[in-house]
Amino acid sequence: MNFSIKWQAIIRLLISFLILVLLTPLRLVEALLYFFEKKEEVKQPIFIVGHPRSGTTFFHDSLNELEGVVAPRMIDCLFPFLNKYFEFMLTPILKKVLPETRLMDQMKVHWDSPQEEEFGMALISPYSSVGFLLAPLRAYEVLDKYVLLKTSKLKSNWLDAHLKFAQKIQSMNKGNTLVFKSPGNTARIAELLEIYPDAKFIHIVRNPQDVIRSTLHLYQRILPEFSLQDESKLNLQEYVFDYYEQVMRKYLDSKGKLAKNQLCELKYEEFIVDPLGVMAKAFSDLDLKFSLDTLKPFFEARKNFSRNKFDNDPELTKMIGERCLNISEQYQYS
């Protein structure tokens, strides 16, 4: 294990500790009020899975626009211990402090934008892969423990944390279908079925040549902002390849556990060209009955979104071709 901390992060830690202390009384009140509520059953949740930078956020945002579908919001994942009874206090603060766009790709964000539940879980338990962003020198430990869930004890703890988070979101959105999106879930399908046996999964795959480049760009941008350690000591390129290989291998090994109407696989490249058509096919394959009519203006407003472009690196191109050959062949990327 590596617990070293870079000196630049000490101020951030002190500020975080101060905020935690100030919010503790409110957390206790919320916990007490929620304790007496009946816990809601999470029925037929939808999981959008796929490696980071595969277009899962775009799909997640679009599903959240549907009537009867609800995703965890930014406020739910930043304040999972205050979001039910103290939202009225938090919303004005988030509106002022949140940036208008994401750091790595300029996608717009708001206080109620759909967010990955993994961030919320990180604040109610220690069982979350978000730890990689804070402690990149423990990257492989986090991958084994909280993404691949290699031990039965950690698997049980992670599932308990996910269910606890999901039940609270469901209690705030009775009668709605929850939709989750966290890249790590790509490797957790078999485990998620243990607590959500009727779950639906939408797997988005993208050309490895684009995914690896975009993932490297993502971490090069955000690790200096979030990391409490000296991220330069991590061989980032090797880690990105290892993560890709292990997560995708476990996904391929697990997807056979799903019934025909529980899994739909689609390509990012086809989705961005014809989002409504691809989504309609996905819903048909999964026996989902939601109307897509409300999505036309959503997709129209985003059709000119400018995606990141990366310089050609022949050496990286060759390495991606070699190390991601299995996925390229599996999904017919030349």
C-alpha cells in the first residue's frame, strides 16, 4: 500500500475536513429521519456499462430525459447524506460553485446533471473505485478490490453500499426506474445480478484506438486536480491498458449470465450517428416500453457537440492494436 500525500493536497484535505465537521449535525438529522422511512425496493434498474470514454455519459444523459426514468444527480452523488431533506440548502450553493463544463471534454454540467453513483458511494462507504482518483499510486489495489471485486468480503461490502445508495435514490423517486452509469460496473455484471436479478444492461463499445487515447487524456487532465499523491509516479499508460484488458475480459466472461432481454450491446460510432434509432432498437431488445418522443430536441441540441481530437502517435497506435486485439476482433473494429 502507498499512503504518501503530496504537499499541495494538504490544504484540500483541511478544507474537506472542515466541511465535514460543519455538515455533521445535518448529516445526523438526515440519517435519523431516513432511518424511520420504509426502504424502497429497487425494481428492474437499468445499468449503462462500458469502458470510460465510450459514450456512456451521453447515453446516460439521454435516458435521464425520459418520463419515468431517473438517474442519480450531481447533488445526490456529492451529498448522498443530505440530498433527501436538505436539498433546498445545497442547490443554491452548487449552482454557484460548479463549473459550467467538465474539465476533460467540455460537456455541460449542472447541479442536477446525471452522475455516476460510484461518487456517491465513495462518500457513504470506503468501497468505491473513486479512490483511484485520490490515490493513483494505489491504482492496482483499487482495481482488484473495488472494480474486479476479487474477494467475497469486498464484494459483499460493495454490493451493500450500492444497494444502500440505490434505495435512498428510489425512496426519493417512487415509481420511477433508476438508471445507473459507472464504468466499473462493466466488470461487475455477475455481482450486480445478485442484488438486482431483473436488471437490464446496455453495453456501449467504442473503437479501442479512440477509447485508449481518450482515457489517457482524461486522466492526464483530472488526476492533477483530484490526486492527493504525486500522480507522475504512476505508469499511467500501462495502467490504462491493464484496466482495459482486465475489465473487458471480465465483462466478456460475465455477459453470458444475462437473459436475452437483459443485455443490449451497441456501438458508440453508430449511436452518435443515429441516436434515436439505436436507442429504439436497444429498448426493443430489452423489452423496455418508455416513449422516446421527448428525446428529439435533446439530441437535436447536441448534434454539433465538438469531440476531442488527438494527434496520431504511430507507436501508441501499434500498441493499442496489439493489446486490444481481442476486443477489436470481437466487435469488428479493423
